[in-house]
Amino acid sequence: MQAVPKAEIAASAHDRVYRGLRTRIMHGQMAPGQALTLRGIGREFDVSMTPAREAVNRLVAEGALTMSSSGRVSTPELSNERIEELAALRALIEVELASRALPRAHIALIDRLQTINATIADVVSNRDSVGYIRTNLEFHRTLYLRAQAPAMLAMAETVWLQLGPTMRALYGRLRRSEPPQYHRLIIAALKAGDEPGLRLAVRSDVTQGLRMLAG
Amino acid sequence: MQAVPKAEIAASAHDRVYRGLRTRIMHGQMAPGQALTLRGIGREFDVSMTPAREAVNRLVAEGALTMSSSGRVSTPELSNERIEELAALRALIEVELASRALPRAHIALIDRLQTINATIADVVSNRDSVGYIRTNLEFHRTLYLRAQAPAMLAMAETVWLQLGPTMRALYGRLRRSEPPQYHRLIIAALKAGDEPGLRLAVRSDVTQGLRMLAG
DNA sequence: GCGCCGAAAATGTGATCACAAACAAGCCAT
DNA sequence: ATGGCTTGTTTGTGATCACATTTTCGGCGC
């Protein structure tokens, strides 16, 4: 019924729900403005309202969901000012993370980044926008993990989370056909140990997509 | 029993608890490692365990409290690496906020900052460390509110929250007797419209206190 | 004195329930 | 037909409870 009957780590119910909703939002599987109900979430994850409410409250606190004055929750529809602000936050934090990862970026990491980049080319040719968002985030997270800065990475992921539904709306309608050009620049700067070039490449990659939405 | 019997806005119970605990943590009224129980919180705020648990979960999600594997919560005891990281985040975000506030900083704002700064001198002479932390944060928040960047300000406040108990431990034992020198530099740079000077002053003010802790 | 074990108290978790507010749909009057 | 009112349904909120786990503490053996 509760606690942990399993011998394994066995995450709590509210954590399962939280993680499920979180990746769904971050990967752009929900459109902006989409509504959610506690009982519906409970049914879907086979839990009662209590853990569903905990998960939803946590996501609201992180800005991944918005709550109306009557308590109804839905994915946010961001204003252009908010989008610009979040893009600026991405640039600030992720440039710092990349810079801290640079001294520790060995060849194995660069190889992994190139593999992920090839996967991005695949999903782009398949017009799979949620696959694109997920793989793109994996590219960035793989790099930033090397920075050994968990608090900064958590901040960056919170920003990604807030932009999730907006990114879906963005990439869903612009239907790009080529992989992101700046990823190649990032890899090149990593290989060359070029810190200013890396900072510029990351900043460009982060602000590129969002610019056309706010324009 | 629930909902909103009052005619006013009437915040929900979990929000009252959340806000109460939040300011207590952010202002340094709790020592690092201090334990909390749901039933104790419920007794203190006169609510049941449910809203107490919601408030605690939210604070855990924001990094203001840590939860052991058995679910017990306490204020965090940060490692030096984590402190350095959070200080770097403060520097990144707050320098940007100050820079964005600069073009909108009129004389009324500067007057207000000087008033707050005078209050800081008072509480410092009274050896009131929680008053110092609260007024110092008020100084920064007053400036950053002018940046019109709510997402960035929320990020900065989350970092303050995580540093709350540590700041208490820090300022509680170093017993400074003079008001922060860099606040005067911030005000001077605002008056002169000197953006590089402002960035440097804010970065210095933010990293100054934490440096001696990690050293 | 010191360490270990077992019972009792404390604590977190999640299900269930009652209730108020919000929303939706239908109905009537004009 | 349309606007306002009413009723029924949906939804979030918070209290209460049962239960597993953890923690605490007293006592016993060595």
C-alpha cells in the first residue's frame, strides 16, 4: 500500500509520477496550455490523488506547470518576454557549464557527443520533433555533466523544463531539415581547447532557436 | 475546513506553511542540519500533515531542505564545492540582473537603496545576524526588481534559499562590525551609469562573504 | 563499563473521504 | 434566438487513518 515493499530502491509513488510528468513536459510531449487533472493523473499512473498532487505541486513550483487561481493546472503559455528571459538564462548558465567542462573534455566525451549528434541528424530527417528535443538535450547534458557542477546543471534543467511545451510548439511548426550547425562548432572548440570559441558556440546554439520565435 | 471561507484572497494552508518555512530558512533562522518533522510543522502552523508535507516537498525540490533516504528532512549542510558553485551562480545571475536594472535605475530607487544600506549598518552594530541577512537580501532584491526579469529573480532567490542556513553559520561566527563596503560601490556605479563598474561591484559583493568560508 | 538486542514510540507515505468552489449544461423568461 | 439563472458534475483541498519503516531507549549479558 505504501512505503517500500520491494527489496530494491523502489522510488516513492509521487516520485514516479513526478518523473513521468517531468520528462513528458521537458521532451515536448505536451502542447502549451494543455490541462491536467489530479484524478486523471492518478488514474494514469495508478495512484491516488495524494501523490498526484505532490508531483503536480512540485512541477508548479519549478515553473513547469502553471496553476490558475482556482487550482487548475496546465502547461504554461509563455509570453515573448518570458521566453527571451529564459533563453538568456540558458545562455548564462550553459556557457558557464561548458566552460567548466572544457578542461575535463577528453576524447571519449567528444566521441560520445559526435554519436549523439549523428542521432540528431536521424531524428531530424524523420520529422520527429520530440525525438529531436530529447536528443538535443542529451547532447547538452552529456557535455555539462563533465563540469561537475550539479547545482548549475539542475538550474539549467529547470529552465529546459519551463521551455518544454514552447519548444514543442516551436520545432513542431518550423520543420527544420538540417541538424543544428552550432553543435559542430561546439565539438570543434572542444577539440581545439578553444574556450572563447566554445562560449560563443554554446551561446549561439542556445539562443538560435528561440530567437525566431520571439521575432 | 478547506478552500477559502474568507472573502479575501486567502492563501491555501500549504502556501502559508511554505512561505513561513521559506522565509525562516532564507533569513538564516535555522542552523544547518536542523531536523524537521511533518507533525511538528503541522502543530506549529495548526494544519494537518497533508499541507505540511506539500510545503516540505516543495522546499526539498528547491534545494532548501534535504531529505534522507528514509524521508526525514533537515536543513542542508553544504560542502565547500557546493558553496562555491552556488556563489558562482549568484555571481552569474545577479550581475545580469543588476545590468538589466541599470538603465531603469532612477533616483528614487537609489535613495531607497541608501536607506536600506543605512538599516544594514544598524543591524550590524546590534550583532543581529538574521537581521543582517534579511536586510542584505532586501537591498539586492530591491535593485533586481527593476530588471523586470521575474524568472531570473526567482532563480536568484532559489540560490539564496539554498544558502540560507550556511549564511547563518557564516555571519553568525565572523561577527563583522562594518557594513558591506561593496554596497557603496554598487550605489556609486548606479549613480554614474557605469555598467562595467556595476558588474564588478555586484560580483565582488556576492563572492566576498562566501570566499572566506570556503578558504 | 560497553555493546547488543528487543520493545515502544515516532515518523513518512499514501488511500479515502467530506466539503466548497468552479465549471458546464440545461432551462426559462423576454 | 439570447441572456441570466439554476442545477448537476467535476475538481482541488485538507483532515483522518492504517501501515511499514525507522529511530530511540531501556535492559541484559559479557
